[in-house]
Amino acid sequence: MRKFFWAGLGIFLCLAIYLLFRPLIVWPFGWNALPEKAASVPAEPHAAAAYLNEQYATGRYPSLSAAVGIDGKIVWSHTQGYADLKTRTPATPQSQYRIGSSSKAVNATLAAILVAQNKLDLDKPITSYIGYFPDKGHPITTRQLLSHTAGIRHYGMCVCAPIWDYENTRHFDSVRAAVGTFSGSPLLFEPGAGFSYSTYGTVLASGVMESAGGDTYLNLVQKHVAGPLGLNGLKPDDRTLPEDHRVRFYEVENGNYRDALPTDDSIKWAGGGFLATPQDLASLGGAWIGNDLVPPAVRDAFWTPQTLKDGTVNVQNYALGWRVGEIEVDGKKIRVVHHNGTAKGSSSSFMLFPDYGMAVSVMTNRGTQGGDPFHGFARELGLLMLKADGAD
């Protein structure tokens, strides 16, 4: 009898270890060689297309898809590679990618619209809108949540399988349920006193927006953002829904690929849970640059880097759902507004050049880290477009 007990305990422990540490255990297995060639969607001869093809030829990306919008219209797009490597299905301009933290720019769009409609006050305590987030001893505002200055934690370890909540596979039926996964964590600092990038802070902000907008978060995004702007590919990355044009997601190393592990993004719709096409994000960016989405005063407020209680600007020059900065070109400084994103098996490079009316989006179905060259692709394509157009 004791022998069976110890055998059963051993099996249980092995299974528990596998479930808890699955991402590490399975990492060495399931790799295949990337195909050498892939079809591309024809594009007009352009230095930007040559640049994208050159990057694809490095063998680092199953596919690359890009779009550029100027003055609210898509003026150029290009797609190279495979949406599905196993079936050799080519990616198309309609292919949907996980956009990771570029979702925060989508979320900022909804927030700005609600502010413009006088439904959301960024500086009211969030307890004015929701009652399910526990008291932390200090008032928290939506402004602080959107600018990562509220002290809400980012991803971490959890009482779940796998033990990292970034690898979440549990489906959450509501924003409130998702907030419950981190609501018990202590604040990292007094709200407004520091900066700590937090996808969960953005998720909490989406709960505030539900209350302010009087509907579920996903319905509000469809009603106020995706629908009116014609962003047909902007959808939640919901595994319970039909796949439509969703690509398959991969990890790539040294010319080999494997399927990204399954994940469920319902834990973070607002902070990193949307699918989109490059045309969708380029159109979204164009709407921000124009004057029809929200009044210029609201837009400018969302593009203003937020200061801390000591009067200094936060270390990432983070505004409200956007990063803001400058790049130097031929000795001239150009203002840029941007938000890249990384998800399981997918990445997004997204940048606006407001002074030139231009928005650039590039996507790939490969997971990347912050230092990967991919995250500079939107910047490089934008500069090539400006050079081709002879912009001053």
C-alpha cells in the first residue's frame, strides 16, 4: 500500500512540476527549420519595400506586414512571409497579429473619447467609478493608471499554472474578474510618486472606463473605436471566437521555429490583448493626428509626458497610453509618438510622426524581446517614407 502511495505522490509531483514550469520544460522541443522562400504581396517599388524584404531575408521572421498612413489615408502597405508555416499559407494585408502592448494605444483612444464626451474624469479617484478594487491607503486616479504612476504591479509569479501570469491560460469572463488576479498585491509606491510600467494598471483603467461608458469594455472599444474608424481587423485575441484572419504565432531562434505556447489574453484586453492588422493601427494613428477623433486639447493632453509628485517627468517620457519622444534626422529633431508591443509569438512596431501626418505600423508573428531590431522597424520605415517624399 505504501508503495502505491509513494508512486502516486511521485506522479502527482511530476505532473505539478510540468504544469507549473511548462514553458521552461517544453522550450527545447518542437523546433523546425524555417522555409527558405515565401511569397510576398506585390507592392509598388519603394525603398520601404526593399527594407522590409531585406529584414525578412535575415530569417528571423515568419512574416512581416506593414502599412503607412498619411493624412488619414493608407498610402502604402507590404506583406512578406507566412501566416502559417506548417501549411505554407502566405500572410496577406488582412492577416491579424497580436499587437501586445500596442493595445495600450487602442485603450488610450477609448479613454480620450470618453474624456471628450465628459464621461471620464482622469483626476477623480477610481473609487468614484468602481467599488471592487480594494482600498490601498492612497487615492488612485485614472491618469496615474494610464501613465504607469499608480504603483500597480506588472506581471509576476502567481498561484496558477504556469506560475507566471504572463503565461496565463485561464479565461476571464469580465474585466472585474481579471482585476481580481492582482487586486490583492500591495502598491509598489505611493500613487504619483514613482513610475513602474504596468499592464495591469491599464487593465484596472479599463474597468473604470466600463463604469464611465456604461457598457462592457470590449463593447465600448467596438462602439467608439473599431466601428467608427473602420478598423475591421481590430478584435480581442479571444480563443473562443472564430479565427478569421488570425496568423499562427511562433518563437524563432537561429533559423528554426516552434509554435508559441497557448495563452489567453482575457486577463489583459486593454493592456495587451488585441489583434489587428497594420492597416488598422495606421488608420488609428491617422485618426489621432487629425482633428476629428477628439478635440486637439484632449489629444495634446494624452500626448503630454506625465510628471511625478516631485515635479520631474517620468523616466520613460510616458504620456497617457503613449510614449512621446524625438528622433534626429539630418540635424533636425522630429517629434514622434509611439507604442510598440510584444506578445506570445507576435510583435508590433507602431509610431506616429504627427508633424508630417504620418502613422506607421509593422507586425510579425514572432515573439521578440525589447532589444530586438524589429522594434525599430516603424521608425526606419517612417524615415524612408519621409526621405522618398522629400519632407523638410
